[in-house]
Amino acid sequence: SKDDVVLRISNLESFYGPIMAIRGASLIIRRGQIVTVLGANGAGKTTLLKTISGVMDPEKGEILYHDKDIAGSEPDRIVRQGIVHVPEGREVFPLLTVEENLRMGAFTRSDGGIGDDIEMVFGYFPILRERRRQSAGTLSGGQQQMLAIGRGLMARPEVMLLDEPSLGLSPLLVKEIFAIIRRLNVERGVTMLLVEQNAKVALDVAHYGYVMELGRLVMDGPAADLAQSKDVQEFYLGVR
Ligand code: ATP
């Protein structure tokens, strides 16, 4: 039903100066779903997430979050409302410890549950507990990705925007991280928008998917259907 729609994005356009990076994107994210946006390097996936999280202002279009238009709102307001952006490239604070990074993720909160939530994050990522007093810059790529997700969880989000969690990781680590993404969705009910170049793992975990090419969403459907599509197989799954 309509009430299941958490995010409804319509006719979004975003620019870098004269460069039109998002060219009229419309998409819907339902409560409890993992929705993936697939696309090659430079398709506009990161720009889409930055526009939703308020890091960039759209030139046009609507971003309805529970029927409230958040397009152009400040990033910290959007976090407070329940949408958190987990950036690509392991953008953790390298000189802060693991635990300090997690506390930074709770910057919008003043309740007494922060210590419990740090324990919750350590429950999902036990290696972070072992490294809690180590500076984040000394972690491996996979551990930094775990920390980025953990830091996002500390805001108690309803929606997580995940930018290429598989980037630069070994197949084994990708499997491990995606298993945790699935658990966070099932066990904590976190709705997710996942952008990925790795179509195989993304379609495996997602309920629904979109394909982005040159700033446009050119195709969408249930993830299982997309995985069976000839075009997706040829261009994104490397099947001949
Ligand atoms: P990636 O896999 O690199 O994250 P992407 O699909 O997320 O790719 P975006 O980073 O959103 O793509 O880039 C979309 C378009 O905008 C590309 O043509 C890119 O060159 C351009 N672009 C991205 N960042 C900037 C910037 N800061 N200034 C100018 N152009 C940019």
C-alpha cells in the first residue's frame, strides 16, 4: 500500500556546475526493503545518495520521506529524521579510535542508549570490539567498511544509504559484509538503498533494483527478475 512507501523520489536533477549528473531520476523505496541501484563507474550513483542525504542540493525534483519533501534540507536534519549515508571509500575518521568513530555516529542523539548501541554494533562486528581503542586509520579496508556501517547504525536510522560497500574488498569479505547487511535488514528492520557496481552481490541481497546509466534510471524490477534479464546479464553480470 501507499503507506509502505518510505522514500518517493521524483524527477530528480543534480548538477556539478554545468555537468548534469542526475538526469530526472524517479524511484520508490518501501519499508523494510533493500533496494539496489546498479550502474557502472560514473553513472551517478554516488551523486544520487549525496542528493538524498543533503550533501548536495538538487536543481529539480522531489524527495518525499514519509510524505515530507526533504530535498535541499541540511544533512544533519536528514540524519535526525532517520536517513543515514554510509559513504564509499572508507570515509572514517582515521585519527580517532574505533570507539570514538562510533560515538561520532551518534552525534544527533542525546539519549542514554549510546553505550548499548555500541555493544549492539560490536555484536554485529566483533572485530571492532577487539580494535575499539585502535585508531581507525590503522584498520584494514574491510574493517574500515565495517566501522563505516557501524557508525551509520549509531544514528539509529530507519533508512541507510550504502555506497558501494563491496569496493576494494576480497570476495570473502564481500560475502561477510553482505551477510551482515542482510541481517541488519531482517533483524533490525533497516530499510536500505544500496548502490553497487557489483551487480551479483547486490541483486542477491536486494528485494528490488534499478539500473542507472548516465544519470538516468533506465530499468527496474524485482531483483530476481533483473538477475534473469538478458541485458542485465550481459552488461552487469558478465554472462554471455
Ligand atoms: P562511482 O562508481 O565513481 O561512485 P557513480 O555512479 O557514483 O560512480 P558519480 O560519482 O555520482 O557516479 O558521478 C556522476 C557523474 O558526475 C560523473 O560523470 C562524474 O564524472 C561527475 N562528477 C562526480 N563528482 C563530480 C565533481 N565533484 N565535480 C564534477 N563532476 C563530478
